[in-house]
Amino acid sequence: MKQLCAQVLKEITEHLERHPMGEFYFGKLAASNPLLLQKLREGKVVTPATLDKARFFVREREARLGKAEKTEAAE
């Protein structure tokens, strides 16, 4: 489980580097938990359902923002 948490934290961190958003805001939107990233960094317990929500949010946001970037580049 710790490896999964570390992997999700890495995915979120990379996503936030590409598409800036405050960490608390991310946690609130992605999993209704503003302290999500703090908990992941501290190695605290995060449920698999919460990790799934965060990953889904990242994928959806990547797709949406990637689509917007492609549209802007085409104009």
C-alpha cells in the first residue's frame, strides 16, 4: 500500500507541475480532502477509494487541459 501511495503522490506532483493548482485545492476537488497531499507525504493512511478518486481526477484534468492546449495551438 505504501508503494501505491508513493506512486499516486508522484503522479499528482507531476500533474501539478504541468498544470499548477494549489495542493489544498487539489485535495478538496479530487477527493474532498484538502490534506490529501500532506497525508501522502507523511505516510499516513489513505484509503484505496481516495487514491482512486485522486487518480481519476488527475486523468480527467489531464485530458481536459491537454485538449484545451491542442485547441489553442491549432488557432
